[in-house]
Amino acid sequence: MIAHLTAKSENAKVGPIPVSSTCMESCPPTCPLKGRGCYGAQGPIFTVWKRMREGTLGVAWDAFCKQVAALPDNQIWRHNQVGDLPGKDGLIDRPALAALVEANRGKRGWTYTHYDPRKGKNAEAIRHANENGFVVTLSADCLAHADALSEVGCGPVATILPRGHEGNAAVTPTGRKVRVCLAETVEYMTCTACKLCIKVGHPIVGFKTHGARFKTADKVFEEQSRRWLRKAA
């Protein structure tokens, strides 16, 4: 598992804080955007994955954790501007994640994951991270999926929303409120200023589909909506 820590992000949405990237092999097969509308497989960010695969960027996981541990106390940082938690075949590598959680002690790291919390001991690994200061938010593929993930109870939830979604809020099929990411609704807002996703108990956050393949991502949202509504029926 290869990861890379960037000392200062140039992403206008995130803000000037440290961000990391993990190799594309970290992404679980449960993500319906994998190979379709994933923003990481397109545009400038894909260069990061490409260089990691070529061996010209990134370090082994143990070395990466040492870099995280060396960040200043109380440092806000975003894990995985691209990539996911360490794991394989849909199962989180619990010792590897635990090492990152330990490295994050005294820091304020957060991330999102498409690993299914109902598979194996994924929920246990995610819960351990959230209970020990490293915020892992479960990534939902639609509003109905956000309901299902919220029921698991191992961490906060975020969901994609279609690009044409209007307003700064939404509601899941069971009535849970969704707050649209402020960086998408307020000019010049950044993660550094907002800090909502850094809080373990944050409400469901909605992110509008983006990137060159946003139409494909919108289609995935529609497909997953039908799937999860059928499951809930």
C-alpha cells in the first residue's frame, strides 16, 4: 500500500492544509464509481495515481504514517484527496488503519470511505478510528444508501447528489437531513474554514457530482437510488 502526503494543498475547495493520496489499488470493489465516474481517474488528479503506479511518487504505508505523526499538534489534514483506506477485496486492513489512527493522535485528520461497513469487521475498524480521533465518514451513493449506512452507526455519513441539485439541503427517504457541502454553496468557503467533516458527529453531508464525467456519476446516483429504495421496500 503506497501513500503520499502533500504538505500544502493547492485545491481551492480544501484550502492550504496537508492532504494525502493513496494508490488506486486501495479503492474497494463496492464503489460503483470505480471505472465509471470516479474523479480520481480523470483530470490533473489522475497524474497522482499514475505516478504512484509508476513508482515515482509515494512511500510505503509505515513511512507514510511516520510523516503523519510528524505533523504539528492540532494540525487539520485531509486524508485521501484520492484513494481509500488500506485494504483488499473489500476488507479494510485493520492493523494498517490502526497505525494511521495512532499516527494521527494529537492531529485532526479526516477522510471518507467506500468500504462496506457491513462486510467482515469493517464497521469495527471504522468505529475504532472515529472513537480515537480520526474521522472516517461513510460514503453513500444516493440518499437511500445514506439511510442504510446511518443505521450501521459506526461513523458519520456523506452522500453524492446529482449535479443539478438546488439549494443547500436535502432529505433522505426516511427524513434524515442532508447538508450540502458549504464549499459548493458559499463563495470562497474551504474545508479549512468550515471544519464540519472533521467532527465525528457531523450530519449527513451532500457533495454534488463533479469532474468531466459528472453525467456518468449522475447516472450512478439514479441507479443506486433505485437499488437502495428496492432494498428498503
